[in-house]
Amino acid sequence: MLTADTRQEFAPPHTPGMLRALVLALLAHAALVGVLAIGVAWKRELPPATVEAELWSAIPQEAAPPPLEETPPEPETAPQPEVKPLPEPPAPPPPVVKQAVPEAPSKADIALAKEKERLLEEQKAKELQAKQELERKALEKRKLEQAAKDKLDKERAAQAKLKEQQEKDKLAKDKAAREAKEKADRAEKARKAEAADKAKAAEAAKQKAEKAAKEEAKRAELERQQQLNRLAGLAVAAGSGSASSSGTAAKSSGPGANYSGRIQAAVKPNITFTDTIVGNPKTEIEVTLASNGEILSKRITKRSGNKAWDDAAENAIDKTRKLPLDDGKVWSPMIIVISPQTLVGQ
């Protein structure tokens, strides 16, 4: 709805000389009205109409009505001659009215008519221009309103799209965090299960190793005892043993009497130990010999409890490399007992 200010804004600009043109137009119109009034007034009287009429008889008389029933008959009268009604006279012709012959317009009338037509055209042109201006401004206003509406719609659509994208990102982050947590939980469960399996396997391996160690220690102890028995059994044959021998065989079935001394003489120079030793620790080492007395392998079967002495004893065996033969015989495997006070035997 257009307000008063809007109407003032859309009003056409004032034409210069409008007042003077308006006064001249009013004077011209007044003169035209006066001339027309004078021209109509002197032609208002009509010419007299001539009417002719002819009379044929007196005023016509109506016939008597017929007699009614139960009325006494009227006395007979002399018959009267029948009177015929006269025909109505013809209507008079309408009066002839002479048409007024219009006079030719004067130059002033033509000028006034042209001026009036020009003023009307100018007024129409101004009204048309004002209407077009109003339509243009209304169109611009509608365009601005439509642009503002489109901009608002775009902003709302962008906000809705941004909000939707934010919700999608939030859902994706939540999903990723949930999946990461589930993955971490699965990994933790797998790690715990693996640790439990490893612990079980380690425990089983430990038990197996302990069982194997016990069996190996038992076997080593048995072999050590057998070796010690072989080294200690210095039985001699008849005529070749000592006076205190109690054997019945022709000769000793174990190492010779002087074989332990020969081993002691081979191993003792290779012992290098500078630390102070408390007591008499003993290290038992099992060696495997070749046919020429060369040491093929060694293994500590019983430790002394002193790691330094065990290492010195093992190094002494490594340095010896070869043990003497017992009259061409090889006792393999053989256990050598090494201690600070004695190298072989208890």
C-alpha cells in the first residue's frame, strides 16, 4: 500500500507556467461555453405547425341495450331510422420540425479545440509518464525484495547445509571414536589372551624345562657316579695289583693307578685363578674324548657355587685340549673333578 510520502515521491514534477496555462484554458473554455449557449438559444423557437380537420356528422350516439327478461314490453313506437356512426377522422400528421443547420466553426473554436486537445494529450502523457514511473519504481522495489528474499533463502539453505554437514561430521567422528574404542578393546582382549597364552606356554615350557633339567641332572648324576666308580675302581690283576688289592680279576678293569696323576699333571698348569677362595669348591666337568685323547666336547655337570672358579675350571679344560691315554685306552665320557686342593677324585 502506497503512503502519502510515497505518492509525493512518485508524483510528476511541476511544469513551469502551469498557472498561466490553466488561466488561459479556463478563459478559452468560458468563451466556448458562451458561444455555444448563444448558438443554441436563438435556434430554440420552433415554427408553428398547420393542422387541418374535416367534420362529417354530429357527435355519435350509442344504441340502446337489448330488453331484459321479465320486463314488461315497452309500448310500440314508431320506427326510427337507423343512424350509422361516422368514421373517425384521420390523425393529423406530425408537425414537421426543421433541423437546425450547424454553422461552420470559427477559427477561435478550432484554436480552442486544438488547445484543449493538446492539453488533454499533455495531461495524458504526464499521467502515462507518472504511471510508467510508478510501475518502474514498483518493479525495482519488487526486484529488490525478490533479491533480498533470494539472498535470505540462500543464506538459510547455506546454514541448513552447514548444520547438516556438521551433524554428519559429528556422526562420523562419533562412529570413528566408537570404532577406535572397539578396536582398542579387541586389541586389548587379544593382547590379554595372547599374554595368557604366552604365560601358559611359558609355564608349560618352564615345567617341561624343569622336568628335563631334573631328568638331565638325574642322568648326569648317574653318569658321574659311574665315572667316579670307574676312576675309583683301581683293581689289579693277580700278580700285578697292590698288596692291599682284594679283586679276583687277572688285571684292573678301570683306569690305571697312575692315570689320575697324569690327568692332574695335564690339567693343573692350565688353571688360572687369582681370586681368594674360601673352602674347597669342586667343579665337575664331563668330557668326551676322541680315540687319540683329544677333547671333543665338555659340559659342567655340577657347579661349585663359585662362578669364578667354575669359569677357571672350564677354561683349563679348553686349554688342555688333549688328555693322555691310559696305556693306549680312552675312557669316554669321563668326569673330571677340579678343586683348589685336588684336581681328580674326592
